[in-house]
Amino acid sequence: MMKNGLARRMGFWVLAMLMTATSPVWAQEISAASGVVEMSIGNPDAQVEVIEYASLTCPHCAAFHRDVFPKLKAGYIDTGKVHFTLREVYLDRAGLFASITARCGGQDKFFPMVERILATQNEWSRLDSQPAIVQRLRSIALSMGVTDDAFRACFYDEAKAELLVDAEDKNRREYDITSTPTFVINGRTYSNMPYDEFAGVLDAALSDQEG
């Protein structure tokens, strides 16, 4: 796991060589608690709260978002039964770069960006240099409607990267997260599971709330 303050030693000078500084675009994401907003979808007043801890370089996370998440979204999130939050875990530098990319388009684009980043995980996460990874992530961001200026601003904002790493450390310690994906459902922690099992946990949680 990445530790607090590691972003400053992550080689952001490599990225700076690739890009020209522009004004930051993350002002709309600032929250009082940590400086980083929680990325959530669904009804905020839903009876069931699901928090996913995921690394964007984790193959199991990519499989979950390919095979399970679309069914959960259709059956539970879009129907107002579940409020879903994704908290990024940084297992490596590429994971932080991917998180920065996903957040660069703001909250409205975050989940679609995550899905695209995870769907193309093998195309960028295995590249042999940081600049190559960033350039591939840049092409994904541009294809999703993020402007080049906005992308450059995101990757030049070292202070924001520090905030992301600080928030990741705090969030991970809250539930003693040691692997990804991990799910916290109404305060209880669960490891990765197939859709039928996940749906059963959600149905039981909904029944408990209704009872």
C-alpha cells in the first residue's frame, strides 16, 4: 500500500516534462473533511450503503466491474435501493495515475471513466514506463470528453495528488482494508463475491432495514 506523502516521491517531475501547467480544475471536488470528495452514485437516502474499495490496477476489480457491477447498478443502484461509493486504493503509482485520470472529468464523468479505465486495464497498466502509462490514460480521458488542458492541469497538481494519497490512507484505515476489491455494506466488511451472493447480501440488508 502507498503511504502518506508518497505522492511527492512518485516522480511527478516525469509528468511535468510531458505537460504544461495550467490552472487546476478540481475546485468543485473539494470537501471540508479531507479535501477530496467521495465519488458516489445512487440515492443518497437509500436504505443500503455500499462502499467499494478498489484499485484501478487490480485485475479482480476489473473483473468485478465487468461481470458484477452492471447487474448491481441496474437492479439496486438505479432503482434507488443502494447508494454506492467507490474509494480508490493505491497499490502502485499507476493506480494513482488512473485515479487522477478518473477524477479529472469531475463527479459526473467519474464512474464512466472508471469503467473505461478498468475495461482497458491490460492496455495501460502493463506499460513499461510512467510517461507511457500517463499518455495512454490521457488518450482514454480525451476519448471521454476531458479536454487536454484539463488533463494537463490534473497531472500537474501535486498538492491534489497529496490530498488523494492522504484520503486513501485515511479511508483504508477506517475499515482495515488489506485487499481489493473489498466491500463495506451498511458497516459490515465483505470480500469479493459473485453477483448472486452479492445480491443475497443486499436483499438481506434491505429486509433488515424494512423490518
